[in-house]
Amino acid sequence: MTKPLSLTQQVHQIIRAHLMPEDYAIDATCGNGHDSVFLARHAAHVFAFDIQKQAIENTRKRIHDEGLTDKVSLYCTGHQHLAETVPSQFHQRIKAITFNLGYLPGSDKRIITQAESTLKALHASLQLLAPTGLITLLIYPGHSGGDTEYHSIQHWLSQSSDPLQIDVIESARIRPGSPLLYVLQKTRFNNTLDRL
């Protein structure tokens, strides 16, 4: 029996099918650099953000080891500052933005993404996306503070007037607090939500 793909693997599969080599991407929570490396392999350039210096250094080392330093711009700042940090010539040209919320694996679990800054980052992301660009949003309701962030995102999505197709993918192991993957894609149609 084939082992089901993890949500992280599904993020990569979805983005890989969407990105072209000439496209631009954002890693809004670069953490240990896995998504930044993946994006850099498939896009022209990546803008990577994290509020923690350790995350930026971890990502810097990983992209250096992979020979991708020239393809990634690193910013040690919160993802709520996406719009004012990404150079204006790339606004409305970003084809994929990935968020992996929660805490930095292997670090202080008390330092987590916060609902308020994440919602600001999502709002900024919609300004940066190219037509038909997409956002992947991996949410972890099970950790301390994660449930608040999850419900805030749900509410924000239900109130959004932006034309988005919204798909929700559940973890293969469904249990209370299991992670969820939201895939948001700009469309020309009305907001649709498969499941909230």
C-alpha cells in the first residue's frame, strides 16, 4: 500500500504543478529553509521571511549548501511586512506564497505565529499575488495558540470579498487538532469555500 503524502509533501506537489521557472515566489515563514529550497529550485527568485534570526540563519545555510544563494532574498522580519518589503516591481507578479504556521521545529515552542500578524500577512499576500497566483497555508490547531490562529483565519476567509477558490485538505490521520492545508487561489469568480 502506498503511504499517503504528508501535507508538506502535498504543498510541494501543488506548487510544483503551478510554478514556472520564470515565476517569483514567497516563503512567508521560512523556518529551517525546506520550503525556500524547494521554491528556489522551481522559481526564478524567492523572497523568504522569518521573524526569528535562527530561522534566517538555518535557511541561509541550507540554501548555501544547495547552491541556491543567488535565488533567495532573506528578510528577518515578520510576514505581516510582506508588502512593504518585497520590491514594488514584483507586486502582483508573485505566483506562489507558502505559509507554514506554528513554531520553528527544534526551537522554543513558545514563539509561535500569531493570528493578528498572520491575517495582515494574508491580506498583503493578496496584493502581491499575480492573477491566478496561489497561497498555501499549513495550519496547526493542535499546539498552544494554534487553535486561536486557526479560527481567526477561518473567520477572515469567510468574510473575504476577494475572488478566491479555497480548498481544504485534511491530514491523513484525522484527530482533534490535526493540521490542515488551505489552498487559496485567485480567480475571476466569486469566493467559494469547500469546507470551513
